[in-house]
Amino acid sequence: MKRVDKLSKEFDMTQFYMACVANLGSLVWEYLSRGQDPNCLVPKTGDAPLHLALADGNVRVVELLIKNGANPNLANEQGSTPLHVICTRDNDDDESIDRFLKMCDDKSITLELDARDKLGRTPLQLAVVHSLPRAVDVLLARGADIASFEFPTAAYFVERFKSPSSSIASKLASVSRVLAVVRNLEKTGFKLDQSDALIIMNYFDWCRLLDKPADFEENWYQKEEFVGKAFSLVINSWLSLLDLIQLKPKDAENLVDYTDYCELSRSEEFSKLPVKYVEACVWHLCDTMSSGFFQRYALEPLREQMHQRVRIRCCEKILEQLRNQ
């Protein structure tokens, strides 16, 4: 492997590696034009420059590396390929995976979509654990193997969420992204079994995503202070926040996409509402959004408890009266 720079003793990284991390495209290009090997590995981790650049979403550097011979299937010491790295990022909206795949297409490179790291995890499994619906959708559209896909174990989710976010609005994004991942998997014919569904339910509990605010007021959505602002906050072409709050879960499922909830969680206008209303909205919308999921996977256990003597529709009616708690 050809190096044209010196190792930094402080960080055990070359200046070339640092340029990849810092998104210094012009410096990366300078090294590559002088003969720097784009596949030169970091000694301690086995990370290639592509791993480093993709970890921070440095798409311009990634493009330079691939155009100059970087191997997008190269695995590091943990067995993770660059595609694994993309599927562990928290940002699902920056189109990194789309652009990365297009760069590989332009170079006629065949990616190993189902490569496994040393823990046996595929990029698709990591995208599920990290709640990345866009990445899940793209991988499946590209031909990731859904036939042999196994839903990640609870241990992977526990490891991922050791420190749940304390942000109020982030709870709304978290629930919507998890449910969007489930939807994208189910679109391909994959069906969660009861143990898979229980993992998701436990995740919601672990992150306290459905906890009712401590100072919750039952009639909060009727307060004049809230009504005026919620009326002017647009959710999509059909609905305002005030409209959405008043919808039944089944109606909301038909009229609102999970991406709408994500957009709301990032809305500056939403964040400017008094905290008590943000908390109430987030709790109510998370409950509304997840009701269908909880009811769907609680139906069979309920029938079993009743020894199959009650019709499915009767069980559904019972579940519709319950909250996700």
C-alpha cells in the first residue's frame, strides 16, 4: 500500500485519513493525485478511507475515493463494509445511501448487499436496528435478500439504545421511523412474528416513547392558546396539526405518512409551541401512530386468551378501546 504522508503519533492516523474525516475534498484530491492508495487501512481498526468518510456523510470525499479506485466492498477489523457504516448512521434523510449506490453503479461495481460483519449482521439488519426506513427501502429495492432476512434480536436493540434521546420531539421521530421500517419490510412480504413485534414494543417501553406527560391535562387540545397555533401549523396538503390531533388512529393511518410525523418533529414552528403542548402532542401522536401496530399484534394473543371463542371482529373492537400502555 502506497503512502505519501506520515503517521500522526497523536491520533495514529495519517493526514490523508484526517482529511477524509474532516471532509477536506481538495486535500484528499491532492493526496490521490500524488499516488496515495485509496484503500490504505487505518492500522488499529482496519478502516479504509471510505469507512471514515461515510461515517460522517462526507459524500464529496466518498466520490473522490471511488473514482480513484477505492473498494466499496472492503471490510474492516469488525467485518463491516462501507455499506454497513452507512446503515449505522442516525441521519436517514441525507440521501447518502442513494448517492453511494449511484457512484458504484457509475463505476460498474457490484456491491455485496448481504455481506455480514463478524457478528453476523447484514447492512439491512443494521438499517432496521438504527430505524432507517429510507435505507431499508433502498436496500430492498436493490435486491437485498429478504427471503433469508432475520429480524434483529433484542440484544442488538439494547446495544443501540443504551442512551435514549431525552429530546421531546425526537420521540415522535423515533416512533415514526420504527413503524416506517416495519411498513417497508412488510411491503416485500416479510411478516414479523410475535417475538419480533415484542422486541419493538419493548423498545418503545425502554425509550419511554409512550409515557404520558406528568402534568397532562385531558382537554389540552381545546385550549385557545394551542388551537390558534395548531390551526396554522401545516402537516401536509390536507391537514393542519389541529386536524391531525382530532383524527382517530385508523383515519390518521390513511391520511398521514410516517414521514409527515418526522417532518413535524423537526419543525421550528412546532418547537416554538409551549413545552406542555409539545409534550402532549408528542404523546398523543405517538399513541395514534402506533395504535394500529399494537392492535394488529395483540389480536392473536387476545384470541388465544379467550380460547378462540370470540370472533376476530369482536377482539378488534376490544383492542380499539385500549391505549398503548
